[in-house]
Amino acid sequence: MQKIEDNITTAIIAAVISVIVTVLIRFIEYTYNYRLDKKKSRLNLEINVDEKKIISRLDKYAILVEYIYRFRNLSRELFNVLPQKTQPLINELELVLETLKNYLYSFRFDLEQDKIFSTVHEYVHLAKNYQLNLSDYYSFSNIYDESYHVTQKNLMQNLFEELDKKHKNVISILTKIR
């Protein structure tokens, strides 16, 4: 009888241990899966946020690229028609430059995060210098003699060449995916 009781006790203990181990395993699985799902959700959220940031940056940089192209093309067109004064082109150049400056400062945070603000800012500064010299050229063209026109045209040519060189670099930087 003792043997039967020992066998029953052993069977009960084995069953209890089996139930306890099964419960522990299921609890560990549940905890692991819960934590895993939580991490997956957090990572998916971070990926979505990063994706939206990248898309937003690319959209912003595309706007800058568009205005940089427009400024360079208008600059070239105005330079090629010097000394003829074409007020609509001059007005458009000024408008494009003002819009470009506004976007530059609106997008400053993203540009600084990508460490490219100073490069784009230098280009815009050079563009402003070009535009001011162009305005001076047309404003004072009636006052000065031919040597002034030659000097100014050479200055404008140097500025345009520098603008064109920097243009390629700025466009290259803005079109790279970060």
C-alpha cells in the first residue's frame, strides 16, 4: 500500500511540476511575445517617422533646387543680353531670389541637420551679390562711360561664372539622399 501511495504521490508531484513548468513556459512565451510586439510597434513607428522626415526633406530640397535652377537660368539669360535692359526679367530674377531666400530660412533646420546650410547660404549670398551688381549696372548705365560698362560686364561675367560653378555643387548636395 505504501508503494501505491508513493506512486500516486510521485504522479501527483510530477503532474503538478508539469503544470507549473507548462504555465511558466507559457508565461515566458507570452512575456517574450508581448515585449517583441511592443518593440516591433515602436520600430515601425520610428521607421514611419523617419520615412516622413526624409520625404519632407526631399520635398523641401526639391523646391530649393527648382529655385536655384531658375535663378541661374535667369542670370544667364540676363547676362547674355547685357547691356540691354529687360525689366520683366530683372523683376523675375528679384522675385526668384527673394523666394529662394525665404525658403532657405524656412528650411534652415533641416539644412543645418544635414550640415549643408552654409553651402546653400553661400550660394544665395553670391546670388544676391550678382543681383545687386546687375541692378547697379542697369541703374547707373546712363551715367557712366564705356569703361564703366566694360568693367561692370567683366565683374558680372566673373560673378556669373562663380555662380555657375557653385550652382553645380549646391545642386549635387541637395539631390543626394541622406
